[in-house]
Amino acid sequence: MESNNVDVLLDAVARNAAVVLSLPSAGMLRHHKSRFLSQTAEGLWIEGAPEDRILITELITTGIKAGISFKTGTRMINFSTTVLRCDPKFSMNATTIVDAILIEQPKSIESVQRRNNYRVHVPAEREDLRTRLWRIPEHHFLTDRPQSALEMPHQVFDISVGGMGVMLLPCGDEPVKGSRDERIRIEVEYQSDRVVIEGRLRLLNTVDRTARVRAGVSFKKLEANLDGRRALALLTKAVGDLQREEIRRHHLGLKEAS
């Protein structure tokens, strides 16, 4: 582990920095908010997850590693490590007792630059992120509901705060429609929030319009008004959540289903 990464980790422990504890279970990950508590000769103490005590005990027995991630400045720090034991009455000081788990100090950690336009893969099974696309004329008001015939069936395969990659799909016997730089109305719904964004279509393959067509959609620069800030906040949250999930899966050796 590089010395600067060691310093970052030890500084985070000293600050009792917030972390995300990721526990592998049946091919998936169960995430818990946690924080560093202290460092000892045995390892690092972090706040526990008593609601998943059975799973944590199983990880201790089997030696399967858990994942830890936390933010620092413009970087995301990630590592996987062994869970050594639990202490439901860990004493932080003379008056504070918390549920805690002891993890082995990692032999290596990874530091990833967090970029504003980081493009992250969207798993096909992801159900809390939904998008809709319509082709619209230049004079059309973005807030007006477009004609249903102009909607573009598609699948999203990656997204960033600046745009997304899509696979345009034929509708029945009709070929894929759309032209380069055509104006697009985009609805993005993530969890319980929905925003409408203007964009432009960037076709990457137009040889066979009767088949799936790989394309890009670039978002118009979001204005500094209430709607623009809402859209940016939603996109940032969605991309950040997907990025953290992708990084945790990578560090725990779990492959995303394609």
C-alpha cells in the first residue's frame, strides 16, 4: 500500500470519517452506513451493523471479505478486508458505547478520481432508474407533452451528468427513427424523483435501421435555475450511487450481470 494511501486511511480513522460497509450476500451486496472508530494493533474498528449480525458472523467464520469505501476530497477510497470479530459494547470513551466490528487493516487500497462527468454502466436489471426519449421539433416547448408517436424505444447502457449511451430499438415493423443532432426530450426518473432535460441525439451506427442502433444522447447544459439545479442533483445522485455500486462489486470480485 502506497504511503500516501496509508496517510489518507489513517487520517480518515483519526477523524472518525463516515464509510460505507458492503457485505456480500447471495451474489449481492448489502450496504450499511458506518464510520471509523479507532485503530489498534489488531486492526481497525468501525461502527457495526447489528441488523445484519448473522451475516457478519458468517463472514467472520468463512473469511469472505467485506468492502469499505469512503470519500476524501475529490477521491473515492475503496478496499476489501476480513472481518475479525464483533463487539456489541465497544467503549469509545467513558460515556459512549456502540456496536462495533473489528476489520483487518488492508494490505492495499485503491484511490479513484471522482469526475463530474464519470460515465457509469447501468445494469439491465436496475429498476430504480428509468428514462424516456422523444424526438421533438426545434420550436417545441420542452415542458409540453410530446406526441406518443415520437417516443423512441431504447435501453440505457451508461449515463453521466452530461449524457448517456443508449441502444435505440425498432418499434414493431418500423425501423429506428432519428437523425444526427436531432433535438430530444429526455425524462429521467430515479427512485421517487423525475426531471425533464433537453438533449441532442448522437447516432453512432445507422447502417441497418431495422436492427438495434447504438447511439448517444448529450444533455444540454443545465441552466442555473431551480429546474436546472434539480436535474443536476438527480443526475449526480444517480451516477454517484451507480459508481459506488460498481466500485464495490469490483473490489469484492463480483461481476455485474450483463
